[in-house]
Amino acid sequence: MVGYLTQLMEDGEFDKCLRLSEQMLLRGGMTLAEMAQVNFVICRCRLGLKDSYGAINSGLLAVKLARDVKEWDIMGRTLLNLGTAYVATRQYPLALQHLYSYLEHVHLYTTAQRFEGAVWRTIGVAHQRNLESPQAIDALHKAIKWFTKNDADHSAFSCLHDLIHTYLYLNESKQKLPLDPVPSLLEQEKQFVHKYPEDPSIQGTYNYDRAAYYLRLKRYARAMVCAMKTLDVSKGDHQLSSNAHMVLYECCRDLGDAKQAMGYALAARVEAIQGRHYDLEFLAATAMTELIRRTGTEAIRELDIEYQAMGVDISKYVPATILRRYN
């Protein structure tokens, strides 16, 4: 039964897997090793369902049980998922604690060794979010090296994306990290674009990264063209679409077009909600509220009238703070 649960997890059947796993725990009668595996499965399923907070308790229990019975591969995989959950909940020191613990035990793993690149990548993201630029850049370069060595092109490409946004993110912070390396990183991404011309994820991400870079340079026309290209190829990718809409929002906001900016922020929030990306939903809602604060309610009023004429009720996608001000 535990093997069946693991297969469901690997196949992405998270709802069904989670339900059966919790039923197994209630019935009891399992060995400690089986309990460790089931708790790992629950942790992974909750992450897959965007329930990062819910993943943490199961992950902690899985690590403890796996360590007690020396199930090192279960422990290693769970440490990666725990680190991911802590990053998603913005608990970066705890994320790094568990991710570095994975590396400390890497010599004990058999199958879990194949996650080393993913661990370095997540370490890089955690350091980036914690504004620790040297550590972030070093970890992401290690991840790229590991993925390249193991012929994992898509993962190496994802790390290039993370590295670009590390420079963009930290350029905006108090550290003011220079953007000089970004053009070279975009050229490296372009090699994957040529290698995988039919891959919408690579095509969309590359254009989004270009859009984000041009936005930082205040080259708004180029940024908007690249963001539109992202939307053309990223249909169904709610995270990428939400990010592209936010670039368009920032461009229109800076250019003084409040109505267009509000429309793009609203679209970003819709995409984030549909994809259960609640961190992006929060950013879009904050952007809408900030725009109202700066420019008044006219933009959302005009947008509401347009959507009502098309028979669309936007109220369920508008933050409560805006509705209070609008009404």
C-alpha cells in the first residue's frame, strides 16, 4: 500500500494520495519506516497542493522517523521538501537549516543523491529571498554545474532564470547589486531557446526574463513586447502569466496609464488565484490597493463598467480593501 501511495504521489494525484495516506495513519499498524514514508508522501502532496504550511508538520515527523530508523533516502527527500515549504512560507533560516542538513548527509543516500541539484537551487532561492547575495549566487552556480553535468537541461535553464532574478531582485534592494551579468545570462538562456524551440515553458520564461530586465532599465516598450510574447506562449502556466501581467502593470503604472495598469494587476491576480499561487496573489492585490491609493478609484470604476458590459463580475477578484474604497 505504501508503494501505491508513492506512485500516486509521483503521478501528481495529490488529492487522492493525501486522502488515502491520512486514512492509513488513522488505521495504524505500520512500522516506523512505513510511517516515515507515509509522512513524507503527505508532506510532498501538501506541497503539490500549494499547502506549504500544512506540509511542514508531516515533513518534520518524516525526518525524525527516518533518522531514527536510518531510512536515509526518505530523510533526504523530505529535507528538500521541508526546505521548499519553509521558503514558500518565508522562513528562510529554517529552510536553509534543513537544506544544508541534506548536504551533510549526502554520503548516506542512494536514490536521494539525485536531488542534490534541486537542493542547491532551493538554497540559492532561500539566500536570495533573505538578501544574502554572495551565498545565493554561489549556490545557483553550483546547481547549474550539477544539472549540466547530469544533462538536466530544463533544470539548468530554471537555475539561469533564478540567477537572473537574483540580480534583478537584489538590484532593487538596499544592496543595489549591479545588473552587468544579466545580458550574459540571457544569452545562455537563449541557447536553450534555440535547442527547445517547441517548449512553451522555456520560450515563455526567456521572454519573461527579458521583460523583467528591460523593466529594470526603464525600457518600457521593449519590456511590454517581451511580456506580451510571454503571454502568447504561456497559456495554462498561471505563475508565468501572473508574472508577465505584473510586468505590464508596472510599465503602465510608470507610464501614467492607471486604467491599463489596474487591468493588468487584476489579470495577474486572477491567474495567481487560479494557479493557487497565493504569494503572487498577495503581490497583485497589494499593487491594486497601492494604485488606488495613488490615483483614486476612477481606474477600477471604469474597469468595472467595461467588464459589466461583457457580463463579467470582477468583484470576486478585487481585494476587499479596494471594494471598501470603491463603494
